[in-house]
Amino acid sequence: MPDETATGDAAADGLYGYLVSFDTVEQLLAAAATVRDAGYSRWDAHTPFVVHGLDAAMGIRRRSCPTWCSRAA
């Protein structure tokens, strides 16, 4: 049943994200690059297997020191 007080604002409507499925790796990589280029910074992609190039398509930069390295004291 639709909310009659909906304002069209995604957060006010309770919409906090999308779940999208792709048929090919190429579609996933193109979509990731599009989302990255649109300026979104808080998003993720999940796959059942390794997708080479996904980090680059998402704009994730390789770190010279892994995260655990900075936690060791």
C-alpha cells in the first residue's frame, strides 16, 4: 500500500539504495564506472567470483600498505 505522505524524497520515502543484477561482467563494469563518474562514494558491488578490473571501475585505489598495517602498534 503506497504511503500517502510520500514527498518524493528518497530518504523520506524509506528508499536507501538499489539492488541491481547484471547478466555479463561487461555490464557490471560499465555500470560501476557510471556510478563512480556520477560522484557516488558510498556504494559496493558483490559478485560470486573475482571480477578483474572492478576495483578500477569503482574508483578504488590500491594502497601501498594494507589496512592491517596501520592498525599494528
